[in-house]
Amino acid sequence: MEYNFKEIEKKWKKYWEENHIYKVETDKSKPKYYVLDMFPYPSGAGLHVGHPLGYIASDIYARYKRLQGFNVLHPMGYDSYGLPAEQYAIQTGQHPEVTTINNINRYRQQLDKIGFCFDWDREVRTCDPKYYKWTQWAFIKMFKSYFNTELKKARPIEELVKIISEKGTENIPAHCTEEIKVSADEWNQMSKKEKNQLLMNYRIAYLGETLVNWCPKLGTVLANDEVSEGISLRGGYPVEQKLMKQWCLRVSAYAERLLNGLDTIDWTESIKETQRNWIGRSEGAEMIFPLAGKNEGMKIFTTRADTIFGVTFMVLAPESEYVEKVVTSSQKDEVEKYLDQVKHRTERERIADRKVTGVFTGSNAINPVTGKEIPIYISDYVLAGYGTGAIMAVPAHDSRDYAFAKHFNLPIIPLIEGCDVSEESFDAKDGIMMNSSNEKLQLNGLKVKEAIAKTKVFISEAGIGKVKVNYRLRDAIFSRQRYWGEPFPVFYDEDGQPQVLEENELPLELPKIDQFKPTETGEPPLGRAKNWKAKNGQPLELCTMPGFAGSSAYYLRYMDPHNDEALVSKEADEYWRNVDVYVGGTEHATGHLIYSRFWNKFLYDYGYVCEPEPFKKLINQGMIQGRSNFVYRIKDTNKFVSLNLKKDYDVTPIHVDVNIVSNDILDTEKFKLWRPEFKDAEFVLEDGKYVCGYAVEKMSKSMFNVVNPDDVVDNYGADTLRLYEMFLGPIEQSKPWDTNGIDGVNRFLKKLWYQFYKGDQFIITDEKASPEALKSLHKLIKKVTGDIETFSYNTSVSAFMICVNELSAMKCHSKEIYQELIVLLTPFAPHISEELWHAMGNESTVCDAKWPKWNEEYLKESKVTYAVSFNGKTRFTIEVDADMPREELEKEALANPIAQKWMEGKTPRKIIVVPKKIINVVI
RNA sequence: GCCCGGAUGGUGGAAUGGUAGACACGAAGGACUUAAAAUCCUUUGGCCAUUGCGGCUGUGUGGGUUCAAGCCCCACUCCGGGUACCA
């Protein structure tokens, strides 16, 4: 019998589906295990060979855990709201829902071909009202909450209202956008509208006027992680800073917990480091600099309090609220000119053109330690969003301040012994302090680190400032001026103040509209919806939620996907708890993986979930790049020259479809049919073949290097695809896709198959397994078990090849061996495993088999080979009895004639025998 | 600039400080075949010897630690990724 993968795979897929093999239920008699993939956004291009890399890896792990007796949750769904479907709708008028469903169906077809063990009964789609009901529900909860800075958790807003009505807002334990002082009396006399406005300052989901990344081309606001270097990640359009009223999530309140939580989870150091940088904790001091001639101060943040004696000027961000207060009438015109100029620069221009710019405000501040007056400037190198939007400038020890001081000719005072500041600043936090003592504070002679500590103590004691921890992490901007997203469960009351709907009004369904552009008046597309009003007739919010809204809690919904009463029932949550292994790309490090953790922590605060972290272990799969092929056309002809002959000609390289190239050899007949202009192509061959050039590039349609998994499955079968993708190299490594080695794994499967069948005869027998065969098998069990645990699948695949080669050489056809081998292979190649499993007479599915354990007894050697080295260099090997005592072993080694040669008659100084089976003789 | 990775044959890649290059691809030669495909066998880091068993050399560069370094330490070069006027 031939290894007919097409029939086999079809047969078992049907069997698995009809018998609901992969259906999972809560089962308290078994330990749970939750293996999750980052669900895909169903794009129009379909699945390419890069997607399944992670899915196969997680599928192997899920199947392995199941074989080990765990109750494994391994679901899949679709992140189905997003910009591309909406952009497509604007261009073609096709409703995004239609596009999305088509794409989902295509994805499903492609996924089904690969033989994953997903429980499709648990599928979620973020655009399904039954699903986004719970996205809206969480938003309402966030709106009705504030973050208590003493308890460090979310609490109902009513508790805060009570505190304010009793004590006012001074020193209240609530995370806020800005500090606002309101006494209890003032609060109690406020109107409903005023109270609502004030509470916005504290809510976890709040409407705030903030600087946002506005992308005019996309007509929407973007989050920080959706923008890179002033360019939108989707579409690549310029982004500008704009002050707008937007829904925000108070993620910054959770900065400390998000940071500390990283120490409790098993993620790669590199991605934890990325998150740490993104959260950006910096310990420093907040200091007040009095304004000259005024009874007011200016608050700044610094991590270098020790450099206070070197402060020669102050700088404000252009958007700083202090600007108004310090600009003098004489400088007013110039400042306004500057602010105007800054405003009209896009983020990108600002980054590209990093010239020193700035303007003097006319006012001075007083250095609180030295008492000296120093000028206050405005410059866009100071960011409004970080710290207090104002800095003390120390040109000698900060490169940006240095550049500014040089440009405006401001004094530079060096503070560290021996540093040279004639050409550049000395930024390192290292050295001995000088020029830094007066009657108030003495830092001279101290090391920088000591000086920082001493200054911090001094400023809090002297009442000049306080020690402060600052985070770079900003609140998430949660509004998008788009149609294809979750509607906010929000309406605007008679005061124009936002109010949330009642929970029993959810889901608030996205209305159907027929045009997807913003309205003529510039409102978001939802402005076109008829009767977009709450039950009470008041207008509903026109913005929708961003992409990360729906993906922030989907892992919880999989636990209990059909529950209409709760996001997840307590019972389901307490059983499944959190994700044991999460597989996905690193590109979500500062987006989804932060938002999900935030969202989970918020739900945790109220006890809706029982684990503080959503993803215990994270595996990052690398990207699969494209491998493009080129043909070389001789200029002005229709003649193509093979790679190694092209140097003799003047040629133009042309991208050629990789699907008509095999191992860099062009199929010339297919090439002629590929495009009409190549119909009459002629070739200059080498050794009768046309060899193509290649390059590693991004996988894209325009480079003709996209490989669909379907094509590979059609040619080689799903099992070969699965094995090959794992064999390609370590899972976390990025690599170009090429099929050069795929024949190898395909041959392996065939070889295995022919251990079972000779001609039409089934040749597995009940004969007893030989010790060699048992040893080979148990070596494999040990290796594969260890490898799967560490996700080293590539070496596992090699181990299978070695084992089958050994068994084949032994002519072993013992059922005893293959029963266990097939179970081991099941996670990697489930179809062929199922087929051979049944061929051996097993009734039930191999998915319910038991993962074998290895027996060290079988692995024991009677004879052992030692490598004998002289001064560390191995010269020969000897084979001895495994239990030979050390002295005899040394004698045996030295008795060898080759040993005599290397010793040159000398006596060894030392002989080292290592458990690794090495004898090193030091002469 | 800062942070994190990485560098091993023609290629993808193996090597808890202990015989570097497992396994696979490709290539070369051979067997079977009228032929091709498929399959099987042999060789395959480089250099030298190959009527000698073998020898030398070799993991980006230069040092160091060690009986022993691809692996550890120091300095450097190059490549990849993340991030940035973050005070």
C-alpha cells in the first residue's frame, strides 16, 4: 500500500469531526491545561505559511498535554474588528461584515486543512454582539470605577464620591488626570453637571482632553503602540499631535502592578524587558522652583537631583500650562510665533528635523538651593506628556540641555571632577561631585549615586520637593472615529455629559449603515446611522472602540463562550483560571500584551477573575519571511540567463513566482505560461537547468513569494507541512520560508509507512522487541518528552528520523515498539498516526492514548566508549565494560599504543576522568 | 544614543564547559531500470596523505580563565530586533 496522505487525512478529519474528538468540557476529575494562540485578524490575503508556525507549535503542545492526561482547552477565534475591512468598505462599498465573514470562512477552510485540535464549539468573534456585549460590559465597569492608590486597586466610584463629599479632593487616594482642589463644601454645592465633570478626572474609563496621535488620512486617532516614528503602522500615513476629547483607559494607574507582575510570569526576558521599557519606571524627584517676583512655583521632575548646582535655565514644553503664567508682555509676540510654528509641525517632521529651537519667556525662576535667578525658556524638546512638562536644565550633564545651552549661549557649569564639557556633555551617572556645596547643601566629594540620595533627603526635609516615581506608560486612548468596531455603551445627557447604559441594555448593537466615510460635518461614520439614540432619546456616542478592546479579554470568553449571564462564570474561571501557554508574535509586546494584562487586573480587582496575570507562559514564534526568486533577462531581449552565467551578460533581475521554482530551479515550461510576455522566452541554461537567484524579503504579493499552506498541503500533506515547519529551526527564530528541505520530512513519513506495509501486506507483528529496538524507542521517548517541554521541536523531529532509521536497519516490525512510537508522533503528525494506530488494531482514537514513559533500564549500556585526550585534545577512543573501575580504566587507556606515542615516554601529571566518558591525560 | 538578541560547512541547523558540525537539504559517485521517477548504498568543513593506520587546521576578530572553551570573562567588528529629545 502506498502512503496516500490525501485519503488518510481526509478520512481522519472526518472521523475527528463526527466523533467530536476535540470537544472540551470542564472536568474536575482531570487537571486542566490551557494552550492558546493569539487569534488572527482575518485579512483578505488569507493565511500564509507564517501563520501556522505558531498554531502548529501550540497544537503539538496541546495534543501532548492531552496525551499526558490533562484536560486541555485549545480554542481558536477571530479578531474580526479592524481597519482593513473598513478601508475596503470605503473603497468598494461592501459592508465590512460581509468582507469579514468571507475572510473568516477562508481562514477556517485553510486552518481545517492542517489538522488542528481546536474545539470549534468555543469559537469567538469580536464582532459578534454576543461577544462584544462583554467588551461593553467591562467598559461600563471601568467607567463606574476609580483607582484607589492606597489599596492599589479599582473601587466603585460611589466610594470616591463619599470621600469627596466628606473630605474634599485634597490628598484623596485616587489616581487622577490632574490634581484638582475641591473642598467637601464646594463639592456639595456643585451641580450634577459639575460633579460629573469632576469625576471624569478619576474614572478608569474617562473622557479626557488629551494630546492624541491624529491620523488625517485614516480620519482617526491612534494609540501610541499603533504609531512608530510619526507614521501609522496601518497604512503608513503621517500622524500629528492634536488636542482632542477622547475616551481613555487609565492604564497608567496600573503601571506599578503591570511592572511588578512581570516578575511572576514565565515570559522571555527580552519581551519582559520591552514591557519594562514601555512602562518606563524612573525614580526621581519632583521639585518646586519659585518664580522670580511671584508667589508661585513651577514643578519639575528630575532623576538627577544631584545636579541642582548646575541648573542654568529652565525649559517648558510648548503645551505646558505654565507657559501662560510666565510669558511677559514683551516676549508675548515671539512666544506666540514659536508656539504656532511648533503646532504646525507633524510628529514626523519634528523627529526628522531635530534642530535646536526655543524661545525665552521673559521670566526667571529661582534655584531653590543656590537662590540664583535663571531664565525660563520654551522648547519642543521637552514633552508635555512626561513628568510635569517642565525641566531644570543642566547643560553640563545632559546632552539635550547642552545643545540648547550652546545654541542660546547659556552658561555651562561642570559638576563632576575631571569631566570635560568643552565639546559635549558628561551624561554618565559616575564620578566625584564638585562645585556643589553651599551653606544649605554639601555634595562636593561625594559619588554621584550618594549625591542623588543625599539631595533627595535634603529636598523633602527642606520642603522644596518630594521623591517621586514617574512612569512613562500613558493612558490608552480608547476612541476611534471609525465604524467597524464596538459601539460605546454611552449616551450624552441633557448637560452634554456622558452616561453609560444599564447592563441589561447590552449589547448595544452596531447599526447598519451604507456609507463608511465620515459625515459631511466631520462626524465619525456612526453619525450616518438613523436613530442612533438611547432608549431615552438622548444621543449615543459616535466613536467606536479600538482594535485592542475586543482582544483584551477573549481568553476568558473561551472558558465559557456561550454564557449570557457573565463574561465567564465563576465555576469556569476557577477551573480554567488562566492561560498556561500563550503562543504569538513579539509585535504585540507593547500593545495587546499590556492591555490584556491591564484588563485582567481590573477584572481581578472586582473578583470577576481569580488570577492576577492572564498568561503564565509566553512563547514567541519568529516571523516567516519570504524567499523571493529571480530570473535574469538579458537587456532588450526575451532571453533569460541562468544565475551563474549572468556575469557574462547585461541583465535585469525580475521577480519570478516562487510557485514555479523548485529548489531554485525554474520550471521553464510553467514560466512561459506564467505571463503572456514570457510566452516565447528563451533560456541560457547551465547543466541543462535554469538556476534562479534568491533574496530574503517580506512575504508579499508583489514579490511573488507568498506561499499558501494549502499548496503545501496539497503537494505533501498536512503532516509533512506540520513536521517541516517545526523542523525548519527553533520556533522563536525568524527565518525565510523555503521548501528546500521539505522532501526530507516527507521521506521520513514514507519510511515510517513502509515499516508497516510491504507491498499490500501489513508487516507489523507480535514478535517480542529486541533490546536494541527497546533502547532506540526509549531514547526517543526521553528525547521527545524533554524537547516538547522546552518547545525544541526541531530536534524532536530529528530524533524521530534517527529512531525510524535505526528500527528500519534492525528490520524491527514489533507492534510493542510501534504502539508507543505512534503515540509519540501523534502531536506532530496526527493523521498518519491515527491511521497507523487503527491499522494496528486499536479501536479508539490515538488522541486518547497514553503518553509513554521511558525506562532507564533499557538505556543502560553494557559497554561504554571513552574518548581519550592528551592535554585536552582527543586522540582515540576505547570501548570498555560499563562498570570498569577507574584505576583499570586509566591503565587500559595508557596501555594503548597510540597513547604511548602521545606520551613520548613521559609520565602523566594528572589524569582526569569525566562522567561524560572522557579521559584527559595531562602530560 | 540606549536596551535585548545573534554570528558554527554550499544551505537550514545540532552540541548540561568534555570526541564540533547531530538530523535534514543540496552536491558527487554507485546499485536497480531500456530510460526517467521513486528507492537503496557510499562520500561530503578545509588542507595534506590516501599502497599506510593517519596528520594539520577549523565555531566573526583579538586577548584571558581552565586539564579541557562554540559555550565562561574582557575588548572589538558585523548583523538582526525593540525603543527614544522620557529629564
